[in-house]
Amino acid sequence: MNQNAPDMRIVELIMALRAAGIVDKSVLGALERTPREVFVTTEFAKRAYENRALPIACGQTISQPFVVAMMTEALCLTPRCNVLEVGTGSGYQCAVLSLLARRVYTIERYRTLQKTAEERFEHLRLRNIVARLGDGMLGWPEQDGFDRILVTAGTKECPPALLSQLREGGLLVAPIGPPDGQFVTVFRRDGDSFHQRQVAPVRFVPLIAGIASAL
């Protein structure tokens, strides 16, 4: 067997993403280089490259690869971007972002998820990620603003603290709306105004304030 042969599961996933409308080659390349099996539990390892969400700890999910690709594409990342991610989860989305941005700051409210994600980042030697336990609704105010912000949980309205931490001309991408009517929405900052557009319907777990005390 050729040890250098591509994993056909990854090839098929990338082909499926292209067929579904993902056109950004850098985004497709980042997903191709990110080993999704590292971010799922052992029982789901064989299903890691299926284009579907899978359960993880704390009642959360690792997002469908198409949704990860779509939201990443909507960020219009450049190698100079500093990115805030709200909701580390398994760490998969963050790992993809780290291959496209200068630095990624990621916040998680569940201690178990935050610790496990950091171990995965270390295993993959992703050195441009800063992770911490915290309240994602408050963002990361001690940083001097962000070029891009990605929210990986659903909310009826975008938290004002996150919008305030977006730099001039920056983009914020989040699932906005009620649980049965969420849309990936892109906010662009123009001075004190925020222009927004909807991208696609989605269904995410809710964005919750505070830090989970038990997990």
C-alpha cells in the first residue's frame, strides 16, 4: 500500500464541499489539511469525514464540514487577520481558522471542552491559537479589537460586546435568529454602523452566557 496515497475519505469530502458550492481554494485546502478524526471521540472516528455534525462532550456537537467551510469562507480571511472565535467546542473549526489567519483567540464556557481542545492544538502543533475558559458573550475585551469574529452558537441577536470588539471594516459571522429560523449572518463594521447579510439557514446549539460550573 502506498503510504503517500491520499485518504480517499478526505478526497471525497472535499469533492462534496465543492459540489455544495464552496469555491475558496484556501478554505478547501485548510479543511483538507485538518485531520477531523482528531476532533471526534473514538466511537465516531470512522465517521469523521462524513459531511455531518457529530456529538461531542457536554451535549455539544462538532459542526458539519460544509457549515465549517461556509462560515470560514464568509469570513474572507487573510494571513494578517487576528480572529476571535466564540465557542471552541471540539477545536475543529478553530484548527481550520489557524491555518488561514495570523492568530486565533478562542473562548469556551465548558472546562472539559476547553482543556481537550488545547491538548489537540498542542498535538497538532498549532502555535498561533490562544484558548481560554470564559463567557463568549463578553468576547475578549483586553485585546485591541479583531479583524474577524466567528460565533459558533446560535443567538437571536448578536451580543453588543462582540460587535464593539470588531475593528473598522472587520467581519463578524454568526448564526442569528430563533432556534427554528437561524441564518448564518455576516456583519461588516462601517464606523458605528453594521451592515449585514444572510448567507444560509443553519441550526446551532444556543449561545449561553457565563461559564458552565459543573463541566
